[in-house]
Amino acid sequence: MREYLPLARHIARRFSERGEPMEDLAQVAAVGLINAIDRYDVGRQTDFLSYAVPTITGEVRRHFRDQCWAVRVPRRLKELCDSIDGATAELSHKTGRSPTPSEIARHLGIPLSDVYEGLRVEKNVAFAPLDSLEGSTVDDPALEGVEIHEALQPMLRGLPRRERTIVVLRFFGRLTQTEIARRVGISQMHVSRLLTKSLEQLRNDLLADE
């Protein structure tokens, strides 16, 4: 667990200007990390980061919802967002990437419009500063899961161009390793090795950031 604590703190730091003490957020993120480690299925052979990041982020989101949603948001919407967070973590674990809204809708058996509604609420309530929640508006209804992108983007510039491309295609483009191999023009095995190397460098960057 100690190896991934910098990742949890890095995610917590993204929320540090939203009215909550950093140490409290770090503790919440650590709970998310524990949940990710406990639920991660090594047999699925998916990248742990692709499961851990949305799981940790979801735990921090729930913390903000518990703190400020009691009056502002109907119970139905809170339960909807909890379901979306759970589905996002589960599907990320199964596929090794962030799911699309359509995939979340199919997994939960609900209309796609409900998923977009939940994502809009999360974007404008859970991510808003606590002193500016009232009167928030929605600028972009077409939201997708971008937890991994937001957590790792600042460190991508340190990767070589090809490795950066592979990470982007894998986590942001939602391509499989086989699809990436065809796109980049190398073998799937080579993609796997480069991806492992790149994730190790990103992890080292997180450690250095501490």
C-alpha cells in the first residue's frame, strides 16, 4: 500500500482548494486506496492504476457529497451518482480503462440520459468549491470519466513521445493493447512492456512529487 500512497495524496491534492483540509482529504483518499487494493482482482490482468484512480476519486467524491449534499441534492440523484461511481470502478477493473457513459448505462440498466444527469450533478456539485455551490450551471452536458487523465496528465510530459502516445491511447483513447500495437506499428508484447515501463516512471514521478 505504501507504494501507492503518493498517488492517493496526488488525487486528494486536486480537491484541496474546495474548502476541506488537505490532511482530511488525504485520509479519505487513503480509504479509497485501501478499497482499491482490497477489491482488485490480479487475475484480470488489468493495470492497477486504471482501477485505483477512479476508485480513489470516487471515495473523495462521496466525501464531498456527504458534506454538502444533504439539502441541495435530492436523494435520488445522490443514489444515482453513487451507482455511477461504483459502476465506473467495476468496469474500469474489468476493461482496464475508464468506461464511457453508454457502457455505464448498459451496466446499470438505466437510460443514458440518467447517466449524463448524474455526471452533470457530480461535475457541478461534488467538484465545486463549497462556498459557491448555489446557483451553479452546467456548461457541457457531454461529460465522460476523465479521472485517470486528470491525475496523470501533469506527468505525461516527462515520458518519451512513443511511450506518451501509448499511455494516451490506452487510458484516454480507451484502446486495447492489440489496437495500440496496430496503431503504433509494434507488437502487442512490446506495447505491454512499454506500458509497464511508462507506468513505473509515472509512479516514480508521484513519489518524487511527495
